[in-house]
Amino acid sequence: LPIAPDAAHELSWLLITLSLIAIIYIGFVALVQEDMKKLVAYSSISHMGFVTLGFFMMNAIGIEGALIQMISHGFISGAMFLCIGVMYDRLHSRQIADYGGVVNTMPKFAAFFMLFAMANSGLPATSGFVGEFMVILGAVQYNFWVAFLAATTLILGAAYTLWMYKRVVFGAVANPKVASLEDINSREFFFLAVLAACVLAMGLYPLPFTEIMHASVNDLLKHVAVSKL
């Protein structure tokens, strides 16, 4: 935006369109994945669509929402990949079909995984909600139908994340190896707890993050508002 403000204004409609396509299309791609790591990777692309969408709304709340979403994405995606790594370390498989009934043998892990899955779906009181909600509010100021499309895509995020969680954690133990899994150790518990604290702290009290952005975002918008041609 600060490097090419005129181009950003002229082509904002194109970037917004591409962002919506990324959010919707990649959401459907994630929905059919059978590999947990690929599913989370595709969900990351979808979340980055919200980031670019927020930046090109050209309003303060949209840009701040995009910045919050980037920070939140670091916490949530890192936690989701860590959860998958914990399971892979035990079963050496990333295929969803190889799991089921994990809650019976790894209840502490299942609780952490549930929190991060909910945050990935945009549950209120988690960091995943704050950024997406602010971007949608920014989109309302820009165009109602853009906001409507962005908001409806949240259903996709909940669908692929919670469906994966249901198949991995709940149900009968179909794989005999799952029945012998050990719950998380103290090292894994510590790192998951730190990420959980970050996700909840940012979701429950995002003010320290948004306050520090106000001056920079307002200066950016003033800079972008002045044509350089």
C-alpha cells in the first residue's frame, strides 16, 4: 500500500475479488482433504485471504483486523501443526482415516486440540474470531455484499476443521494402535498451554494489540489517500 498507493486504489477491486476466491475455493479444497497437515495448510491459505481482504478495504478497522489476523494465524496454525505433530510422533500417520477415538486415550491432548480447532473456526473469545470479525466490519463499510460473502465463508472454515476434529478425536477406536496411544507429556503440555494462553488472551482482551496499531494504520491511510501521480 505505501509503495504503490495509486495502484492499490485502482486495483483494490481485483485484489478483493481474488481474496474472496481464495477464501471460498481453498475452503472447498480443504473440505475434501484426508491428510490433516494438508487440511491445516489449505486453511492457512484461506485465512491469508482474509488478511489481503482486510488490507484492501482501505479503512482502519479492516487493516487492523488484517494485522490481528496475521498474529492470530501464527498462534493458531502453529498450534494446529503442533497437535498434528504430536499425533504423527505416536502413530506416524497424517491420514484422518487412521485415527478415531483419540479422546479415549489422550483426553488432555483432545482438550487442547478442541480449543485450537474452535479458534481455527473463528469461535468468539479466541484470537481467531477477533481478526475475522474486524475484517468483516471493515468490509461492511466498503460494500455489504463483499462482507456477506466473507461472513458466509466462515461456515466453510467451521465445516472442514470441526469435521476433521470429529473424525480424529471422537467415535469408536477403529485402529488398534490408537488404543495404546499415550497422552501428552509435560514438555508437550507446556508448549500447547503457552499457545492456548496466547489464543485466549488475544481473543478475550485484544485491546493492547489494536491500540498499538492505531497511529501506524492512520498514518498509512493518510499516506495512501494522497495521489502520487
